[in-house]
Amino acid sequence: MTDPQRTHADPMEEYLLNLTRRRFFGRAAGTIGAGLGGLALAGISGRAHAAAGAGPGVAGGPGVVPAAGAHAAGPHFAPKAKRVIYLHMEGAPSQLDLYDHKPQLQERFDQDLPDSIRNGQRITTMTSGQTRFPVAPSVFRFDRHENNQDGVYLSELLPFTGGVAKDLCFVHSMHTQAINHEPGITFFQTGSEQPGRASFGSWMSYGLGSANSNLPSFVVMITQGPGNMQALSARFWGSGFLPSEHQGCRIRAGRDAVLHLRDPDGVSRTDRRRMLDLLMRLNEEEFSQSLDQETRTRIAQHEMAYRMQMSVPELTDFSDESPATLEMYGPDVHRPGSFAANCLLARRLAERDVRFVQLYMRGWDQHGNLPGEIRAQCRAVDQAQAALVKDLKQRGLLDDTIVLWSGEFGRTVYSQGQLTRTSYGRDHHPRCFTAWMAGGGVNPGTTYGKTDDYSYNIAENPVEVHDLHATLLHLLGFDHTRLTYRLQGRDYRLTDVKGNVVRPLMA
């Protein structure tokens, strides 16, 4: 018998304890209970799929409870929203040229940024060799748009977005610690600058489960923008330590919207069904011996792929959209892979109750010739992102869908490289930037937070990335401190050990 005061048993002792009568029956009871429940639910699933023409004995379908630990129990309280569409502008858009109106900077053109404003902030290696930090006012006009307060000023580059300002909540006081793209994007997606954590979309899939048995609960789409593009790593939408069924599924432009989904030439759908039934039996036999939950995950993923062979072609076919809808998204909607086409796909996914849709728009990394490049980027996104908000609203989907727009950080007020009246670049700036939200539970037609006269430091109501995550989780019905996953003796969460719900952002 082991000493009850000991906290760590000898490895051999621990192995022998696993064979004791108490542990044997405790483990067997859980396994048998899960097995009987699984058999009963598989019978229900089989009937449902047989009715749908999927064939008998299909595991992982509607009504099937995933393996233990595969997902959380659901929201902690009544949610305001059921799903998220996250528009990530990869490369970090300039808040000074789009959202943070600073007309007084025109009088300070080419003046050195005061040391009292920079206050010793670390800068990137790209501007560390500069002897001056000249102030670069935006070359763009800002127009006032009606909201539910005193109006909001947006760049002339975003007229369509201005048209839906009454539905948007602008946060001018976002800030982060990361100063380079890779850790910045990682932090915004996962709540940590270090790789290996689960992404926001994976946490949603884990927390809420799937609401559509024929599509993944987390879908990712990428648009190649016209500017300088940073690398995108698949781990940005990975599940990290969560079960792999919660990782994002990427939908691509072209014939194969999802890779490896089509049956090979000469393989019929009946053949694929027989092969999957055989694989399911082999994997269930493996699971009975190893109790490895990833084995069950493989079964679920095989079945999802089989159902997606029918659901994805229907999803990506815009022929049932009205001419008025297509016109609202703009001419690029007819070009697969464009931001407009992906925004329309995001709305179609929301209609089908996909929990989390992530759109990446690349090309916002504008260190030089910012005015020219940002014009092209805004032409690619402005009409489409406004159309997405309008389309969701007119279909009644905006009430329970959160739309989030943000980059990984902001841009400096000082110019990187040569400065003229019409041309400049801006370096990375984590101290302040702008994000906006719309939809389920969000306070519409409002602005929150302020920056100083240089859009360099936050003057009022700072919002850190963990705060934003905590607020979004709250709108989805979760106490962010309780949505956790235990790994190696520690409870992990999206907000790590930080984060506060920002009540003014909520209606």
C-alpha cells in the first residue's frame, strides 16, 4: 500500500495501482456506460442518416454526443449571440488613415514626434536606425457619418462602411504587447504570443459544439490582398491542445473548395460509404483497446468529410442568390477567393449555423507608399464588409451574429522612411489601434475609448486583447474564467489569467 502522504507514486507503483480492483471497475463502468450510450445514439444517428441517404451505421451524426472531453457543456448563461464572423485584416491597418481622425496633425507635418509622447517605447528594427521620427498626417479626408451618438468620422476610403455606422461599435483604444506580426496575430487569435494554444474559433467550437452536422463548426477563408503580405500559419486556426475536431477547416477558391474532399476517379459514393464503414469498425476496435479519444475524432472527421461532399458544393454555389444581393457585395463577388465572395460565403455559413467564420484579408503591411496601397485595400474590402453587415441585418441574422473587424496592432504617427505631402509609410504600433464590432449584443452606433493628439497613446478607456476576448465570450454566453480545458494539471483558457468584460461595448 502506498503512503497517503505521498503526492507522486513510483512509476511501477502507479502502473500496479491501475490494476487494482477499484480502479478497474471505476474505469470499466465509465467505458461501458459511454459504450452503451454511444450504441443507443448511434442507432438514432443511423436512422437519421439512412433517411438522408447516407447509409446505415454512420457514427458522429445529428444527436450523437461527442467523446468525453470533446466539447464543453455549452453556455454558462443565456447568450446574446450564437456565432462569430471575424474579419482579420492581416498586416495591421493604419488607424490614423481609416478611423482615428486627427485633423490637428496637419499643422505638425514633418515635426519630430515629442519624446514625451514616445516615452521610450521600443520600436522595430525597421525604424531603429532613423535619427528623426517625423509626424505624417493622413492625406485622406474624413467624413462625418450618423451613428447613435454625436456622429463618427471615417476616412473617405470607407464610404460604404460609413453607411452602416449606426450598426457598428468602434473601439479606438485597443492595445497589445506584440510589436511584430507573427506574435501579434498569434496573440489576437489565441490569447498568447507563444504558439501552441487553441485559437478563438476552436474555443467556440469546443464551448458551443456544432449546430450543423453537415459542415464544420469553424471555417476559415483567406483573401490575397494587393499589398505586402505576411505569412499566414495554419496554427492561427489550429486547435492547439483541444481535440483536433475543433480546428478550423479552410475553404479555398477553385474546383476543390476543401482539399482531399472529392472522391478519386473511379471511386463511387457507395464505395466511399463502404470504405468509411470499414474504417469506423477498425477505429472503434482500436479505441476499445487504447481509449485514445483522437481515434473517435478520426471517425467523426471521416464522417464529416463524407457529408461535406454534398454540403460544400451547395454552399459555394451562388446561383440561388438574387441579383440585388450580388450587386450589394460589389463586382468582385463573382471572383472566387475575393474578399467580397468570402463575405457572401460567410453570410451563407451563418445561415447554416456555423459557429465561427474567420476571414483573413492579407496585404495591410504598409511600411512604404501607404496612401497608394491602402486605397487598393479599401476598394477590396469596404463595400463587401458593409454588405455583410446589411445582409445579415435584413435576414434577421445580425441579432445573434457578432461581426468583428480588426488587425493585429496599429500604425505609427511618424513616417517610416521618406516623408512627403503625398507619400509616407508607417511602422508597427501596438500602443493603440481601432477595431469595430456589430451584431448580437453589441452596443450599436457607438464609439469607445480615445487616443492622444498623435494617436500614439491611449487617453481614455483602454481595451486589451484579453478584454475584447472576455467581452465576446460573455456575449456568447460564457464566463471567460470558466471556459477552460485541463492539460497537464493546469486549466487553460482563451483569456489566460487576464481579461475583463467591457460592459459599455454591450447593448
